[in-house]
Amino acid sequence: MSWREFRRLYPITSRLAYLNNASMGPLPSPVRQALEAHMDRWQHEHLSASIGIDHSEALREAAARFISATPGEIALTGGVTDGLFRAVSLVRPAGGENVVLPANEFPSAVYPWRRFEKGGVQLRFAGPREGPVTEEHLMGAADEATRVICASLVSFADGTRLDIAALSEFCLSRSIVLVVDAMQAAGAIVVDVARAPVDFLAFGPVKWIPAPVGAGVLYVRKGWEDKAEGRWLGWRSVARTGLQDLLDYDLPPYSGARRLDGGSPAIMSHVGLEAALGLLQEAGLDRIEQRVVRLAGQVATLLGEEGFMNVGPAEEGRRAGIVVCDPPAPAGSSHARSRSVQTRTAGIVAGLAEDGVIVAERNGRIRISAHAFNDENDLDRLRIGLRNQLKGK
């Protein structure tokens, strides 16, 4: 599949320069077709008889291939937050231990740990709050009492990409549990748990994986599921052969991570997620990463040429799909991230939208996130739109 053919699968490209994939990716035609085909069956057929209780197993297998895991290591959850709560419920740090997190981490990776603070668990926030936070910051904050390092593979705040192989090696050598939020990575760059072992890794659709929200994937390294002890068990967590044994409450849990699935899934999201994973794999995950990183580099260069400040990630090896920047400083001003700067940033983002260029504002900064369907035409529109905003169009 050529990139021109891939781009044609995204109808939004005929209208907008859509550069906000880190927020919500647009729906490609094959995913919509899969959703519509399912709804058509739902409307006209005896769907409850045809899908069966194992209807999500194709998705489990697809998700496992997507991150080089095995199906037995995949739990299907209600989203990344849901998946992280399940991971935390298995780890359960104890009083006197600490959990290390980036100082600018997304809330979903922070809140699940906070309930343990009352029991004497310390949350340590590593690195500068304004970023970037690297694996060096995380490893430097760890000590002999560190039970867990939990971090996003790619930061939502500034796009910094962790060296997950180095972090994995560090954690393995010290018996530290490594929990990874891959929401801003999966679908943009290759995520491979075979190459860089982790204990848990969560991701889901709606951003770089273009499918409806509602489903999530949790990778659970083999052995962790045995610590569930009844937690998260639901009617689909046990090895039943059909719906005739629903009153058998003594069925054993599935041997793998499937025991963490819980109850009835978000079927429509599962249908869309399976189709989206298939589309991205057809395009080639390595090829997608190469294109996404190249586009990020072009965006960074463009922003520098147009006078935008603090463009990051500055290092090519730290880039994935997200690029952030601050607007140029008005003449005679110190460019502190003041409320006036945030107001100006918000104004630029809104003005770009009027020009049909969709980006985002996060933490007072402009955030631009190009996917593999984007091309140089979108970047040309971005450049023109930025110039219009700086001229006060």
C-alpha cells in the first residue's frame, strides 16, 4: 500500500489538515465499513447466536501480534485507565515502598497509585514538571525501596519518547515492576514487548489507533495474572463452554490474562479496534514509525523556521508523533509561560482551526501530531496558517 493510497482511506484529508492525532484520530473508511457491517448484521440477523462468547478472541490475537506478545498475555479492558487499575490491583505496593512516575505524567497513570499513599507508599515524581522527563530521571529517582516505575512510553505533554529498552534492563536488574502507558505510542511507533520486556503495558484506540473509544488492551507478563485472587473476575473470566453453565460458580479462571477481562465487552469498540489494528499492520508498523518520525522532524524544522520557541523533542531519537512548541515571544517580553502566553497559544490554535488546520493546546503549549496519512500538503497548510496567525489575520 502506497502512502497516497493510505491517505485516501481518510476522507477528512479532503477538507482539513488534521494534525491532532494525539487527541482523537479521524476514522478511516475500512474501520467505518467494519462497524457498519456489524451494525447491519445486528439489525437484520440473530446476532446473539452468531457471535458466541468467544467473539473477542480474534481481537485478542490481533492485539498480541500488534505488540509481539502471545494471546495468553492479553486482557481486554474498558480502556487504558481501566487497564492500569487492573495492573495496579495485581502489584499492590506496600507501606515503605515507593512508585516512581514522570513529573508531567498523564493523570490516568497517576491516580491508580494514589490510594496506596494512605498505607505509607510514596509517589515520587521524577524530572522537571515542564519536561522533558527521560528514563535517566526515572532511574535516578529509584532506590532500594522502589517497587514500581510507571511511565508513558511517549509523553502526552511534550512528545518525549523513552528509551524503553534501557528502562526495561534497569528494572529487570533491580526487580522493579515496570508499568507502561503506551496510549501515545501504539499505532505511531512500534511497540514490542518481546524486544523490551515489561510487566504491564496498556493501550487503546481513538488516538493513533483509529477506532471508537470504549475498549483497551492490557499486556500482562506471564505469571502476574495468578495474583488476581478473584479481583476482576467476571462471567467471561472463567473457562465456560457456553451459556448453559451460567449457574456454575466453581468454573476455574482462564489460565492467562483473559481471566482479567471481566464482564461483557464493548463489542462495537472491539469490532473497530480489530479493523484498525488490521489496517495499520497492512500498512506496515515499521513503515508507519519511519514516516511518523520523519513528519515529526519536518514539523520541528518548520516551527523553528517560523520563529516558534522551545520546539521539542529536540533530539531526533526522542521523537515519536508529537511535537510541541511555544509561540514566538512578543518584542520586549520575557517568554515565561504566563497566562498571557497561554491565551496567545489558545488563540493561535483556534485561528488555525478556522484555516482548516487542526492542532491542539496542552499545558499552554501548541501540540502538533502528524500520523502516517498526513503529508507535505498538510505541513504546507500548517506553515501558511501559522504565518496568518502571527500576522494577526
